[in-house]
Amino acid sequence: MLRSRSIDCPYCGEPIEVEIESTDEAQRYIEDCQVCCRPIEFELRPGARGGRLRVFRDDECAGAFTIPLHSAALKVFGKPV
């Protein structure tokens, strides 16, 4: 099942909509930002409460965002924004 999520690009900071496929397996893939066209790395980890989506720059881990898939709350390094 695909779910739509709004995230902020870790490069340009613009909000973009992405489609996340819910599965029981961990996933890691790269998708280009719809605004600046830079490669965003996505890491999906399933969990009991819906799992977690980690969004970060392809060139470093410093721009990492973690988004709980069970809610729309956005966290940066585990802290609410």
C-alpha cells in the first residue's frame, strides 16, 4: 500500500510530497527532490507502530530527518521540530 507523506528536502528545505510503500521489510532507496533535483536517500524500517522513515542527503548523514510513519510528526535526529 502506498502512503503519501510531506517531507522537507534535506538539500533545499522545500516541502515535497513523496509516496512511501508500506511493507514488512526494511527498504532503502534514492529519489530525486521534485524542486532541486538532488538525490534524497530514504530508509524505511518497519515497526510495531507503523515504522520509521529516515530521510537524508546522499552525500552525508548530517541532514537526516526521521519521520514516524504512524503520525505526521517530523523529527530531526529524534527531536520534535
